[in-house]
Amino acid sequence: MFDIITFGSATQDVFMSSKNLKVVEGEQFDTKKGICVSIGSKIEMDEVAFFIGGTGANTAVTFARQGFKTAYHGLIGKDYAGQGIKNEFKKHGVSLKLLKEIDINTAFSVILSLPSLDRSILKKLGACHFMTKKDIDFKKLKTKWIYLGSLSGQAHKIIEPLIDFAHKKGIKIAANPVGTSQLGIGLEKLKSLLNKMNILIVNQEEASRITGLDYSDEKKVFKKLDEMVDGIVVVTKGPEGLTASDGKNLYLAGIPKSGLIDRTGAGDAFASGFVSAWMNKQDIVHAIQLGTANATAVLQEFGATNGLLKKGDFGPWEKVKVKKI
């Protein structure tokens, strides 16, 4: 019996950092800014490093470091990158019993980072994104919790059968949709599954898409989300912190003042830290504080798993103050 099994991407991440990368502003960029290099030129990198990444892998490492018996259920390739993921899982105590190797290369990402500013990610879909219902060992899903991270590609099709199975078996479900990946099953279908989730973590944009409401009226958004989700709902707001609901009250928290090396994996670190704390104490304030501390710790290092906190550690920062309204 596992304490928790994670589902989501598992990738090889290559971090490239250079002060020679340029920021260019322009309407052609979705965020109005782009990281650019001159065509035909060579740019010297200050740092290059290889790490594991992906929502399923990142969160599995947090749960293991928090002392839970953890497995990652997903696909990797029979390549060098896949072996690297296996080795990292072994190092952190994540079970390999539900990990499958297939004849498709492991998913791959290149993270272009401007130190202390931001980053852009180039990604190539790989093995984990080709997971189907047939790849799930339902008989082996003996666990107290399931964590659903990002499921891009055809892998998003496992969401409905997986949630239905867990709900029938009394397995608790935590989910953190990333971007639009889990919305790939269709917004109405996703809405029909929300009442089976014990913890839902989304960002402001996702909250607006799910409710059909402008996030500027936060109380209305949460009223709608509370009607859809029987359990805990958390909406992250980047530098502004987060708001959470237990169905009765709203809880507001900011973020600690800290340094910043790289943002990659901070969302996964918060979500898995929050769920870990809730699994231990069912205390929403404690969960917010551990999730925030875990995310802050990841910001201090390259790599989505290098800064993750161990059980009992909240880092050198003061615990964030949580306001109940």
C-alpha cells in the first residue's frame, strides 16, 4: 500500500543560463516580452545543467522527501534520459514499481534562463505524453491518495477513468491542472469531475476558465468553485500569493521575501508541499505554510527538485501569515 501515487509528466530538463540572452518587447509575444538571440550567432552560456523535471516526477520527489511511501505511475523511454529519471527516483526513495519503459524517447525540455529575471521553456513531447488507459495497472493502484499533475498529449484521456476509479475505491484525489493541459478533456467534462476531488489547485487563469467568471471578483469565483468542488480549493496568484477555501472560509497568504535563481518547478513544489501537509495534519494553515516554503526553497536553485524541503524543514524564512476571512 502506497501513501500516494503521482501521475503526470516525467522529463529530462536541460537548464541553460546566460547574461548574454536578450529581452525584447513586442506584440508578437504572448507575454509581450521574449528571450532572444541573434540569428547566426553563438551565445556563451554561463551555466548548463541536467536535471529531472515534469509534474509527476517533481511532485513524487516532494512526497518522498516528506516521508510518504510514494510511487510515480508513468512512462519513460529506454534512453539515457529515462535512466537518469530512474536513478533520481532511486536516490530520493520513489518506488519504480509502477514506472514503465517504452520505445519512445523520454520527454525533453530546454530551459533558457536569465538569472534572477525569468525563463522560457522549449519542450518536446515524449514517452509520458503517450500514456493511455491500457498503461494503468488499476489492480496495483493500492494507495491512500492519487496526485494528478499535468497530462499533455494523449495522456489527458486517462483523467476521467482514473478519477472515476479512485472515487469508487475511496482513494483521495489531489489535482493541479497546469496551463490548459487537463482542460484538453473538455471544460464541461472537467467540471463534472471536480466534485470527486479532495484538493484542487489552480491558478487565476484556470479558475476563471472553469467558472466562466472574471477573477477580479474573487469572492464570486470561490463561491462558484466551492459549489463545484466538495473539498479544498486553492488558487495561486504568483507574486501576490494565494487564496484557499475549505468551503466555509477563505484563507489569504502572501509569499516570503527571498532570492530568486529560477522559477521552474515552483508550482509543483507548492502543490505537493500543500498536499503533503494536508495529508499529515488536515490543517489548511499548515498546508499553506509548507506549500509556500517548499516553493520558495525551489526558487533558490536551478532544477525543479534540487531545493525541495525534507520533512520537518520550513527553510530559513518566516512562515507566511495566513489571514482567515
